[in-house]
Amino acid sequence: MAAAPTTTSTRVAYQQCIMPGCGASYGVEEVRTSCDACGALLDVRYDWDALPVPDSLKWFEQKWSRRNEPLAKSGVWRFHELLPFAPPEKVVTIGEGQTPLIQTDGVGDYIGMGRGNLFLEYEGMNPSGSFKDNGMTAAFTHAHTVGARRAACASTGNTSASLALYCCSSKLMQAVIFIGSGKISYGKLSQALDYGALTVQIAGDFDDAMQRVQQVSKQLGIYLVNSVNPFRLEGQKTIMLRVLESLNWEVPDWIVVPGGNLGNSSSFGKAFYELKQLGLIDRVPRLAVINAAGANTLHQLYEKRGLRWNGGQPDQKIIDGYAAELDSGGKRADTIASAIEINRPVNLEKCLRALEWMDGVVREVTDQEILDAKAQVGASGMGCEPASAASVAGAKQLREEGVIDPDARVVCILTGHQLKDPTATVAYHTADQEEFNRVLGSRGVSRAEFANRAVQVENDLDEIVRAIQLNS
Ligand SMILES: *Cc1c(COP(=O)(O)O)cnc(C)c1O
Ligand SMILES: [Zn+2]
């Protein structure tokens, strides 16, 4: 394609059941989060032959010279041709996706990578401070095309912050957010409140809130933007497109991402599957999804019990058996990495498919490993919230196992900004043992190897001067 304009027809995009044995399809204008025929999740699919698809990824570079146009500026919508489900005039953008890929040897050394091989994709730089904006602009755009007036989500904090931001900046919809009690960090809660979202705090955890929001949305006809929404995942595909763009369209060897509800990992798989199918890349990187040890359903199912996508026939007995164990044991997710504190990931099947497409592995990391990795990310000049650091801790583990080669090119996704959860950061660095124990002790975190402790000193000039000289 030379310079075909962005055109979109609703005919060429549709929704389809992810299960090949079912394959039921639905119109792109329908609002649904599952298949009527079999209950599985849905994909957004395209009739690529009827669409103006570029013949090389380099084609997208021409958009850089049109940054005054909102759709060319957005790090999501400048790839509109690869997620063409809505007409350009319906797109709602707030300039999301201006995120850098940063090569850092500091974190690379910590993981054990060779020089120049470790990259961090800094998604905390999005308008609401997490990668969720990539998906929210897409789901919100779909909601707008179908005329929704209210949109809802359950959230550990970042999805609600993102939804609330799109609602208040566009004035197109009211945000209704469901959060569990006591779990959400103040950084995230403050965003939802500041942005004016109707905030419903449920006496329960994220998994409870997720179940309720699905029931309530159905009953009240509110548009649901959780990652069961297939349009969200379309937007999140562009994280991978920007990684490729930053690497001059060279495919890296590994993508390492924290896994919570498994929307991100699922969307990465779809992105690479489609790029390969379209002939825009010649190989696919491997995927590593990292659970927190306190919320390790995917790790249990994939690595311990051998659950696989299996060509669209995952063994339901394994899934149901594990769910029954969670129920009977009263087991609750528990990790300092609140954004991945999820035991019943809604995108499980899609993630299994992504793991197959990308020859993936799953690992679990402790809260201790997460916080140490997070301190390393902070010291590298970026910083992230605890959940994001799971990617770095997971890459370190895979390097130590020899699964990741030191000469491989590795991209870890930093999913959320450092200031989302300052409580965890301050507790790690504190000199106050009581404070440390209060926040981290119950998490099995016993040491802070990379702590940068504040120096306590009397309010006395000589003492202050002495303290600085002693410590510098
Ligand atoms: C939502 C979130 C995750 C988990 O992503 P999933 O797509 O649900 O697996 C990880 N880190 C942060 C910061 C998040 O906000
Ligand atoms: Zn189906």
C-alpha cells in the first residue's frame, strides 16, 4: 500500500468466539463480552483483504511528521490500520501511548544480561500512569460508537483511574468503578476520586468486584470496559507495535510481562500472530508471563498442571479442578503487587493461546524478589509500581535458569508508574523497622538489600553538616 487513507467500514471488522470449535461471530457494533453459543471470550477480527493494510511496518513512520493530528500523535491510533474497528471520526484519544523503550545496563546487570540487551518499555508514562490507557482508548472509542452513556469496570486501581480519566476529559460518559475494600493504593484511588468517577467500594476483593460489575453492567445496561472487553485488547496490541518501532522494526527475542487478569499477555499474542499472518514480521518473540507467588493461578495451571491451549481445546477439568480448590480452601490472592493480585484471571484461555503462539513460559516471583527488582528499576532512573517489577524479577529468574540467554534481546514491560504506590516504596527504603514490618512483614519480605535509607539527624547545623559528610 502506498498512501491509502485510513478508511474503516464496519463490514470488515467483526467479533468472533475464540474457540475454533465454535467460531460464532457477531457484529462489531454489538456490546458483549462473551459468546452466546459457548460462553467463551471474543476476539475482534478483520477481513484484512478488504482493508488497506500497509505492506511494511516502516510505512507507519510517515505519521511521525503529522504529529499535530491527534490520531497520528497517539501511540495507539497511529497504528489505526492494524486495529480498524472504528471510523476515525469516532476515535476518542487523550494522547496515550507516548511511551519510551529504554535500554538500561543497570537493570540488565542485575538480571544478568549482556551489555545493551535489556530494554524496559515504560508504560507508566501514559496519561493516567499505566498501560491501561492503551486499551481504554480503544474500548472507550467502541463505547462511543455504540452510543454508551455510562461505562463501568472492576479494578485493582489502574483500570478505574484510566476509565475515570477518559470519562472526565471527553465528557462523553459517566464512569462507574467497582473496587475491593482496603486493597487499592492511594495513588490510584485518588485519581478515580479526582476525576469524578462514581466509586463503589465493595466489601470483598478484586475477584468479588469483578463478578459484581459483570452482573450490574448486564442488569443496568452499562458498558463494561474490563479486559473481557475484546476492544481493549486491540488497543493494547500497540504496546508491541511501539516496541518494534523503537527497535527499528527488529523483533526482540523475549517479551516479559506481569500477569494479572492476563489481558496484556493475550493482546501481545494477538499482535504478533496478526503481524506474522500479514507478513509484516518474519518471526515472533517468546513470551514470559510473570505471576506474583501470592496470586499464581496461571503458573499453577500452565507450569504445574500442564494446562495448554491445545488448539482451542484446553482441558476444562484442570481449570475447574483448580477453581474448586480455590473455593474450598477459601484461598485469596495476596501480594504487595496489588495490580496482579488476582486469582481468577478472566483472560485465561486467551493467554493460553498467546503462550502457544509465542512459545511462552510462566514463572512466579515472591514479593521480596518483586521489591528488590523494583528498587533496581528505580535506581535506573525510571521507577515503577510493584506489579511492574515482577517482569524484571521474572526475567532474572529465567536468566538464572538459562532459559533466557545473556545475548538475547529482552524487553520487560513496566506496566505502571512509580508514584502509583508510594507506600510500598517508602516502606522498602525506610529506616524504621516497625514501619517496614507493618507494611511488608506479613508479605514475607524480610530484607531490603537495595534500600536507600533517609538519614535521621537532630535539628542542629553542626550535626547536619557532619551527617552529610559522613554519608557522602
Ligand atoms: C492491570 C495491571 C497489570 C496486569 O495486567 P493484566 O493485563 O491484567 O494481566 C500489571 N501491572 C499493572 C501496573 C497493571 O495496572
Ligand atoms: Zn463460542
